[in-house]
Amino acid sequence: MPRTGLAQEPVTTAVETAPAAPATSPAEAEALKRKAEREAELAALTRDLEVSASRQREIEQEIAAIDRDTADINAAVLRTAGRIKGLEADLANTERRLQRLAENEDAVRASLWERRGTLAEVLASLQRIGRRPPPALAVRPADALAAVRSAILLNAIMPDLRIEAEALASDLEELTRLKISITAEKDRLAGDSMRLVEEQSRLELLISAKRQQRVTSADTLSEERRRSEELAGKAGSLKELIARLEAEIASARKAAEEAEQATEQRNANGRRPGDPFADPGRLAPAIAFAEAKGQLPRPVAGTMLKDFGQADDFGGVTEGQSISTRAGARVTAPNDGWVVYSGPFRSFGQLLILNAGDGYHVLLAGMDRIDVELGQFVLAGEPVGVMGSTHWASASTIGLGSTGPVLYVEFRKDGSAIDPTPWWARTEEEKVRG
């Protein structure tokens, strides 16, 4: 059975949003107009936010005060990346809640619109009763006949009026509650968005400080990047690409050698007790990749669109996992490993390949930007790239029903794709569900 992975040539470049269907009624037209206004307002809440000059100086002073020891910088990078991932997850949840509240508001408004004729009659009847109330017998006994006739009439219409009036009051009360909830969610969104901007600013400065520690010649790095991208253009499959990279690119070959040395060292020393990810100054994985099952952090906060082994649109099955993300989301390394490839790959956007040792490789594709270099050792949870704002369609992500950015994740063992699921640490939501 054919399988779908990064080795297949994609058929398109980017997925564009289809135009909305024409409105069929004034209510739907109004709903579509409000939806467009809400989307524009939502985008405005998270766009063009800037850290104030004074706050930026405070962050710069905070980074400057950090000891330039590798472990200290790594620890600060990991903490900041963790906060960013948490804020991105919170923002995504807030946006989903806002969407549901907006849909509920539209449903209430549509209900009121559909019943506008009945409601007009109810209000008009109540208004007439208020202007010409039935006579009181105790005050005007001469109007007894009129009072009886009014009582008979009211007895006939009041139950229906009461039902409609109560329904109207209920809908208006729900509309008021929804507006209050929407305002609260927007306030929360704006606050989280500003905190996210501050954390992103902090992370950029930390990454810059960490990059300054690397002594790789810029000319050498540029030449290796050019050569690796040339190999990527010629490779017929990912297995071939990885093999040629680790044979012909010095930094990739060195990364593979360091992975082998780390395995030998681990075998000689035995497994160390405690948290394998606790030491931010480690220069090699503390445990074998196979032993890290159930412990690896997911590379991005998002929603699983297509899992490993599911049917694709080409008669085969998927070789990895596709995760929808927020625009501009930070991507972190799911494991300790060495960068053997970092650059464009066909129409998949930016591709990152990590050598995790013992024949394991981890691939991340679909990013707009990669922040790590060839040969670099990265830690699990360390930021490695940034997603774009659009969905790059490819053989592995086409037909997912998402126009937002999609991260494609693939695990390989000795050149063959394997299911990443057993390696992921359970999220709090999954723990609650049991």
C-alpha cells in the first residue's frame, strides 16, 4: 500500500480561502457582515502589537544580566519557549471560545429576526392593553359588560402573549449575557496577546545571545547551507537525502558522529537516574531516543488534523502527523538532537531534520523560518522555527480542510517512517480525560 510522506512532490503551492457563498436573506447578510467585522476586530487585537520602548529596555537589561554560560542561556530559552507555547495555546482556546460565542449570538439574532412579525404583534398588543386597560368593576360598575368582554378576550390571548413575551425576554437576556462574555474574552485575548509579544521579544534576544556563542565561520556555514539545499533539490527520497547529507556535508557528518559517540558513552556509563531533560547544559541526549517514549514535548500548540497511518487523498496512508497552528506560532524541538538539514524542501516550506541518535531522525516541515544552524545540538523544548500565516499545501497536508499554517511531523527509524504518538508526553487535557 502506498504511503504519503515528504518524499512525494506536492501538487500545489498555497491554499487560498474560497469566497463566501452569497447571502440568501437579510438576516444571513447581516450575520456575514458581523462575522467579517468580528474577524477583522479579532485580527486587530493580535496584530501590530509592540512592546513599549521602556519595556523593551527592561527585557534587554534582563537578558544582559544573565550569565553567558551556555546552561544559563539554555535554561532561559527553554523557560521562555514554554511560556510562549502556553500563551499560544491560551490564545487559541480564547479565539475558539469567541467563535462559539459569536455563533451563539448570530443564532439568537437570527431567531429574533425570524420571529419579528410575531414579536411585533405581541408588542403592539401589550402596548394597546397598556393604553386602554379593561375597566375596574369596583370603580365603574356601569361598564360590567365591557369588563366581561375584555376578560373573555384577555383569557383567550394572554397565554399566547405570555409565552411569546417570555421567549422574547429570554432571548434578550441571552443576548446580553453573550455580549458580556464576548467583551470579557476580548479583554483576555488582548492581555494574552501583549504578554505573547513581550515573551517573543525576550526569546529573540536570547536566541541572538545564544547564536553569538557559536564560533562556526559564516563563510563555511553559508557554503554548507548552499550545498545541502543543492542535495535536497536532487534527492529522490528523504532516506536518500539524509544519507547524502551525512556523507557529504561536514556539519551533518559531524552531527552523525556525535550522535554515535553519545550512544557509546551512554552504553558505557549506563542510564543516569532522574529527569533526562533537567540539565540545560547537556551537550548530548541523556537517554536513548527509544527510552524517551511518553516524555517528549509536542513541537507546537495546535490541533491534530491528520494522524499517522490515516488514509490520504492519493490512495495511500500518511507517514507523519499534521498539526494546525496559529499564524506565527513558535515551533520547538520535540527531542534532543543534532541538526543535519535546515532549509527549503520542495513546496513544504522550511524543513528541519534532527538526528536523535541510534538511527532515529525527526522531521519538521511547513515552517516559514528556521532559527537553528547545521550541526547545532538542540534541546527538547528549544525553539527552532516559526510558522507562517498560510497553509503550504503538499502531498502530506493537502485535503486537510485548513487554510491556516500546518506543521508536518515525521519520525524515522533507519530510514522508515514510524508512528510518533508513543513518544508524546500527555497533555493536561489528556490526563483529565484519563
